Amino acid sequence: MELLIVSGLSGAGKSVAMNALEDIGFFCIDNIPAALLPSITAFSKAGDNQLKRVALCMDIRGCRTPEEIEEALSQLDAQRIEYEILFLDAPDDVLMRRYSETRRRHPLMSDGMTIEQAMHREQELLRPLREHADFVIDTTAAKLRNELYGLFGDKSARGKLSVNVVSFGFKYGIPLEADLVFDVRFLPNPFYVPELKHKTGMDSEVYDYVFSFPQTKTFIDKLEGMLSFLLPLYAEEGKS
């Protein structure tokens, strides 16, 4: 079993990382208390259906003291369970700005701390995970999804983008999963040609009719040009 422990400061991007790891093929479990870490890893290896790739997120929500984290990691070592640690970090000013933008409350601020005090306390509590980390990513400017694909995805998966082209009728509604919608109702409609009315776009007569008009060819050329420009940028951004 490939075990990855994911941790990091609040606001550093753990949720984004866990979503990306799930897309890569990890079985992801969020908010693991440090005390339960050895039990969960043992469970993941037990039975006939052993999990091959597991990512466990441990953060301030389930780790109360540095000693508790050290003890959990020591138990994994005693069980001879191999694991790697991914730690997500960012400078204080970046985290402060992110909290200001999202208006979210830091988990430790319930203890009456200021956000700056809470961040420093969090850094101290998570110190063992930071010190033992195999991978540390500063998410200030990192394209996190691509970074994770590079570290944990195979070469064919990195930057992989799935493109589905769907034809639909507006009277039935736009497909809910659509990212880009192109209205082609400006093109000549074979439905209004009696001999073509009951045929589909899979029939050559319909294809020949639609593509007999210059605006069809011009539209296709412009659409292909736009997509040729957009798709590599979407893939670079980490969209799947």
C-alpha cells in the first residue's frame, strides 16, 4: 500500500490537494485524528480488498499537541508501515490575505487568539509533520494540481484533459455539466428540408447539406482555432 499523509497550514490548499489526489487515484480520508492514524492504516491494509493508494489528511482539527503527532508517527514506524508526508505551506502574509478574502475563521481563533497568533500556534502544533515531510510545497504561486500530478501521477496523467463534445437541443435544456456552450442555431437547419427532416447528423446527406454553406466552414475554422488556444491553457492550469 502506498500511504501519503497530507498536512499543512489552514488556508494553504489542503482541500485542493485532496481533490487532486483523488483524481490521481488515491483513496482519500480527511480530518484524521493523530491518535487514530495507526488504526486506520492497519485497517487500510487488512482484508481481501486492500487499498493500493491512500491519502490521509491530518491537520489542526485532529492534532492537539506535537507529542501526539510524534507518537502516531512512531507507531507507524514500529509497525513498519512505509509512508510519505506532503506538507503544504505559505508565508504568513499570504495566509492572512486568503483569510481576509474568504472571511473564514481560523480553527484556533475560538481560543480567543488573533489570527496571527492562531497561525503561529498552528505552525508549532504541526511542527513534527513539517520536519518529517518528504515533500513541502509553498502554494503562494504554485499550480498545486500540476505539482501533485508531477509528484504522484504517472506521466500520461500529468496535465491530462478529457474533452467531451455533446450535441443537444435547446428545447431540452443545456447539459448541466457543460463548461463551454456554442449556439449554432445560426446555421442552416436541415430539419426544415423535407427529405432531410427525419435524418440525423450521422447521415451523409445531412452533413453535406450543413457543410455546403460557407458560414459553416468559417465557424468550424474559428472554433478549432479557439479550442487549440484554450485547451493547452486549461491543461496547464490543472483542469481535468
